[in-house]
Amino acid sequence: MKKAFFVLLSILVLALMTGCPSGDPGLGGNSTPSFITWNGNANGSWVAVANNDSVQFTTDGKMYYNGSTYSNITVNTDSKSDATVYLNGIAMASVVSASGTSNTTIAEMKCPDGSLVSIVQSGSTIATGCSGGGTSGTSTSSRTVSGINGCFGSVFSDTSLYGWAAFTNQCSQTVAVTYCNGNGTGVCGANNNLAPGAKENSGESMSYCQAHNNFIYFTCPVGYMPVNPNTLEYIRPSDTSYVCYK
């Protein structure tokens, strides 16, 4: 069964961008922003999407396409190889390494089902979309693995960074972790390359964490993302089960 989603993003009023005409370079004038260069990417800062198109991400994580910056389409800048892409704060895709021509490696922006993200611009709007193949059978099962349990315990106050709530990877392998409020509300954070013994600072206060029933963790091998096992859509705070999808 095919599945698709499209979200229209206004670029006329800029309400979905910076909210300030001079805020983002690339929205006007002769200024050009600085872009993330992805590790091992033969195309440098360019990230391949569907229909032989490509996008870039600024060094502060905003998507740049066809001369405009979109501050509500962002990427996790902690990783320069596998990184989560967010739409209005909700994870929708990932920037991953893929095989290019002539034995090169390129960066691609992929949906949870493994298809390339579509970027369609029409007049004053831009649409981003994901569509993919069947959600059952070998094509799905060959791409899924079980999540990893027991990597994260209680949060602690990170005194090196404002006392914000943090946690440590207690597993012996590097993992990709998405962490959400334990009460199923709000948006999730993610670190797609957290090494053994390394900590992740959530940027939230300890009181916020406690008020939202701490964190729940959706943990996968590096290169995989946690998805709802029934819909294969990226995990949401309210989900109670998941599989890891590549």
C-alpha cells in the first residue's frame, strides 16, 4: 500500500521562516550562507533528494533550496554523517550516506521507508513529501531490526552545561537514540551517533524533565531510525512500540 504525506510551507510571508526579513542570509540580497559539509560526501554540502534534485543545510541547521532558507525544516547538526531532519520540530527524514557513481559516497535525504524525499516548488509554496512501497513482505522486513534495550538509565544534572538534564550511553556500541517526554507530549530530541560512555545533553531543565515523567528512549543501531511498526512513520512521543528501519 502506498503512503504519502505532503506539507505546504509558505515562503511569501516568511512566517514559517525567520519572521524577520533580515534574519536569514539567502532570503535576499547578495549574502550567501555557510553550509554543512557532510563527511565523505563527494558532493560536499549538497544532499541528494528525489528527481535528481538536491538541497543544502546551513551550518545552523536550516534547509536551503533554490535560493531560500527554510527555518522550519532543520537538521540535527551534531552529526555530519547520519542526521535527523525535522519539519516544524517533528522528525520526518534523515540525511544518510549512500553509494554514488564511480565508487563514491554521497549524502541523501531519505524518508523512513528508504525513499528519497521529494521537494516540489510551485510559485510561493514548497512541498516536501515522502512516498514508498509496501508496508509488508520482504521489502519491509529486510529493512527492520529490533531496538536496543538497556542503554540509558536515569537522567542527571549536567553541571558542565547549565545543569540541564543529560544521560549517558551505557551500551558497548555506538547507537542512534531518539528521546521523548515520558508522558507522551511535546517533541523528541535525537542523537544519531552517540558513542559508548558519551553523554547527550537534552537542553531541558531537570524540573522540566521530572514534570514530563523523564524520558523514554527509542534506541537503534547507527544508520537506522525508530519507526512505528505498523505505519513505518518516524516515532512519535505517544508511540509505545517501535522497530528500527533503514
